[in-house]
Amino acid sequence: MKREVAFLLRRAEGFVKDAIEDTKRGDYDLAMFHIEQACQLILKAKLLDLTGFFEKTHSLRKLIRDLAEIFKSDELNTFLEENWTTLRNLEFAYISSRYFPEEFRRDEVEEALKMFEKLRRLLWGF
């Protein structure tokens, strides 16, 4: 199982690197999609690490709620509340990448990248 967790974390880092490059090119919608994928993978990696399982969902907010329940973590619940709008934007970026055209702004991408870093430190300590 450790191998699968490491794989998910490596893939998440790849998505973040892609998001940074997308941002440099001004491809903000693609950057948001890549950040969403990175968030999804670090959350699922943590669930897999702790429980050996993660639900097949694309809802970042649900995955955070699941982890908050496992950890009994007020910190994760606070993170969820403080980042609700950014998390919703990221979830919408995932949906819109497949079904609806949507544009995002640079400031939204920058906020999402900061939120990703906070989430990564909160879950994995790096």
C-alpha cells in the first residue's frame, strides 16, 4: 500500500508543476483543473494511508470532511470552512473541464495554489 500512496503523491506533484506552467502561459482554466487533481490525489493518498481505502468521489469538500472525521480534527474542519469558495471553484474546474466552458482568473489560480500548499502541509507535513 505504501507504493500506491507514494504513487498518488508523486502524481499530485506532477499536477502542481503542470499548474504552475499553465499559469505562466495564462492557461488559468487548465491550471485550476490541475490543482484540483493534485488536491484530490493528496486527499485520497492520505485516506489510503490511514484506512486502506478512499471513496470514489471527486468532491474535495467530501474528502476533507471524511479525513476530518477520521482525524477528529478541528483544524481540518476550520481549513474546510476557510477555503470553502476556493474548494468549490476547484470542484467546478473539474466539472467544467468536461462539460461546460468556464474561465478562471490568475488571482483564483494563485489562491488555489496557496490553498494546495496549506492542505499538503496539514496532511503530510511538507
